[in-house]
Amino acid sequence: MENAIALLEVQAMVTAIVGLDAMVKAADVKLIHTEKRLGGWLVTVVVEGSVSAVTAALEAGKAAAAAVGKVKCAEVIARPHPDIMKFIKTDKGV
């Protein structure tokens, strides 16, 4: 299985939660990181799994998030370089 990550950046915490809920229900993915910027105005969630799983999860998450708020960016990175994973997986946890 080739690992991949999907990043979903949205405007507002509620939008992020709705998108993340759809992502983890749609496919076999695991939340590995969250990032809040500008006082929670921009929220990014990152999930990990197989390429097909994160792709399906991201499509579901984008659709669900767009129904309640604004999606700023959504991207799948297949086989991320180990240095990218060091940046995402920090000591702060999820």
C-alpha cells in the first residue's frame, strides 16, 4: 500500500469539523494533524491512508465543508517525502 496524505484547509472551525467528519466516514483514513491560524479563522486538517482512501476522503470532505462554509484549499500528496512528514507530525500531537 502506498501511503498518502490529504490536506483540507477551510475557513472556520465548524467547517473543518464537518469536513473532517465526512473524511473519516468516507474512507479508511486517520487524522494525523490539525493546524489553526488567524485565531481559528483558517483551519487545516491532515489525514493519512492509501492514495485511493485519501482521495475519496478528500472529495467527501470538500463537498461536506463547502455545504456549510468556505473551502480554501484541498490537496492529496502521494508518497510524501519523509521530511514533509517530519513537518506535519510534530510533538504537539493532533
